[in-house]
Amino acid sequence: MKKIIFLFIITFYTAVSSQNIEIIGSKTNTLVFDGDDFLGYDNLGFYYFIKNNVFYKQNNQNNLEYKNISLGKITKIDIQNPFKIIVFYENFNTIILLDNQLNEIQSINFSEDNTPIIATAVGLASQNQFWIYNTMNQQIGLYDYLKKEYRAIAVPFIDTIKYYQSDFNSFSWIDQKNNWYSCDIFGKIVLRGILTNSDYTLIINKNQIMYAKSGIITLEDAEKQKKYEIKIPEKTFNKFYYKDQILSIFTSEGITNYKIIIP
């Protein structure tokens, strides 16, 4: 009988400890929003979005825009540095670097580079560099946009990148097999985890990732080996964005911001 009770306790503890820790979001404000894709915001209160293939930067007093019809559809925009914004046009193998007024600083066509580059993933790195995934050699590299020099830093990999995100010191991605990796500026690649299929995914940093499945948002911390379920009223949404403990939910009606505290 004691053994049965002991086994029950162990089983119950294991089941409870495997459950996601709940984090309840506290609503802070809403924003009327008219755009096709919400990209996020900066510390100065500007929101960034795309509408009809035009890139917008907007707050209560200002409305800035950038468009370049000759380069086709915008593929990716990196806003982590508001003074050096990357606009990537994959079909033309080109990056446009913008200042905080959305004026062009520099245009880089990788097809004209001395080193053969076909970029399918880009991001802003440290020390005047871009992260580049070059499909010519299937390697992650760093591109110095002042010297116009590219160097591969990691070993080649053949699995297609399904989703990626970067910061100044790391490049993180999910491949078609749902493997979640990160690469540092020295080329060290680390497997962070193997994910389940989800409706939408957001890599926060090399250790944290958020994903939504059937209206439930989960934050997974690879370093702490913990999962947190974010409790908010919305069960249907287009996408979400997270920065500085603010979770922004983008729907057809606008943007709702929630304060969340991660233990």
C-alpha cells in the first residue's frame, strides 16, 4: 500500500511539474492600426508596419514612409536599431539601409559583390556587419557593409531555414524539421531545442522563443528548460510581438498591448 501511495505521489508530481507555468497578461493599452503586417515598436514610441508594400514608421505626431517599387516585394525588415534599419528584397538580392527618418544610407546588391552571395536571410549584427545566410555555400556569414567584405563563419548545413531572427551577437533559426538553432559571431552553432508545429513563431533571443498553437501562446526558455503559457483574452490573432515585457497582439481590429512578467 505504501508503494502504491509513493508511486501515486511521484506520478502526480511529475504530471504537475510538466505542466506549463501560467503567466497572466495585464492589458495596458490598445492602438487602432491599419496595415498588412505589424513589425513592432521602438523605445521612442514609434510603431513599424507594412501596408501595400510600403514601410511605415509612425507615432502620434509623425508618419514616415519608405517605398522602392523597383525592388519588388519587401521580404524582411530589421528594426532592432532605429538608426540603422535593414530592408531586405530577396528577389533582387538587395539590402537597403535606412536612417531614423527612413532615408537611404546605403544600397547593397549582393549580386554585384566580388564574393558570390545569394542571400535568403539577413539581419543586423555588431560592428558594422550584417548576418547573411548565403545559399551559394549554405553557410551563415558576416558581411562588413563599410568594407563590403563577406566571410563565412559556420559550417554548411543543408536543411532549409523556415524562420529566423537575429540580434547583434547571435543568429537564430528554425529549420524545416522544427530544430531550433543559434549561431554566435564566432560561428558556434548550438541546438536549442526541437519544437512542435505551431501557427506562428517568434524567436525572442537565442534562449527564448514564443509560439502560438490553437490560440494558446507559449514561451519556451531553453536555458531554464521551462515553458510558460501566456493567458490573454484573445484566441484568434494575426501575429504577436514581444519586447521589454510587453506582448503586442495584432488583429484585424488593431493592436492590444499586455504587460507580462516572466519569472
